[in-house]
Amino acid sequence: MNITATLLNYYQLCHRKMWLHYHAIRMEHTSEVVYEGKLIREESYPFRADKNEEVEISLPLQKGDGWGEEVVLTAKIDFFDAKRGIVHETKKSAAKEWAHVAQVQFYLYLLQKNGVEVSHGVIEYPKLRQTERVTLGEEDVLRIEANIEKIREVLEQEQCPPKLPISKCKACSYFEFCWVGDE
Ligand code: SF4
């Protein structure tokens, strides 16, 4: 089982979304929201690739009691400034969200666990013209490890988790999948 930053992000938003994504029911390619995010990142920081490196990283976990299968944590970090130990993440969102912080903390966690020296993360919000500094403390590490265990449990469920209230679903790429015909 691969637990990715995307799954961690979805875990913060909706367990059902995370489960659907993991089980290869993908709607993101049809989502204008996702496309817009990619576009903003490319247009806002066109020269970033010259200064920073894209990093793919993974961390196999020791199999725990009651685990159905091995767990490997994986992430593809878009921009890592290895010289200064800074992870950069760009969000198209016009609002700051806790899930963004959790995603960057997961990157810092994976780098640190792989013996890479990290300083902090920076989330850039071009629409807000703001940045947010992200650090990783001991409590964050404990929370990440507890979340990984909960994510594993949800993903091993045979049944898709229940829907959130529809008011929380409007911007979700699975909206049609979950609600069309049900509203
Ligand atoms: S539409 Fe709502 S319930 Fe369905 S996956 Fe998205 S957030 Fe979850």
C-alpha cells in the first residue's frame, strides 16, 4: 500500500474522497479546479525549476500488527531547495487551508526520516499574494504517524466511507460521482 501526500491531503478533507482515489476511481483529470491549480503554479513561478529540484521520496514502514499489507509512504515534492533545506509548495487557493500545511509537513517528515536536512516549508498563495511558513515539531510528527495509521485503516476497509454533507462537496472533483441523481 502506497500512502501519498495526495491521500494525506484527501484524508483531511474527506475519507470517502481518499478511499475513492486510492481505489483508482479518479475524477481529477476532469476537474477544472485541478487544471487551474497547475496553470497558476506554472505561470506564477516560471523560472522555479532552474533554482529548485523536484524530489521523489519514499519510506517503507515496518509492518504492524493487524496490517493487511506493507505500507510505503511516498511523495513527489515539486520544489525542494536542497541547499537551504526549504520545501516550496504553491496553492491556487484563495484561502489558506489546514490541509496545505499538513501536506508540507508530510514532505518535511519524509525528508527528515530519510536523513535529509530540512529547515522548513513555504506555502505560496499567488492569488492572496501571501506565503505561509511551515515547521515540523515533535507533536506534528506524532500526529502524522497517528494519521498514517488511521489512513491505513480507512484504505483497508472494503466499503467506501460515507458521504460528507453536500454543503462541503461543491468544489470536489467527485461531486458528480457522489451526488448526481441523489440531490
Ligand atoms: S463529493 Fe463530498 S462526499 Fe463525495 S468525495 Fe467529494 S467531499 Fe467526499
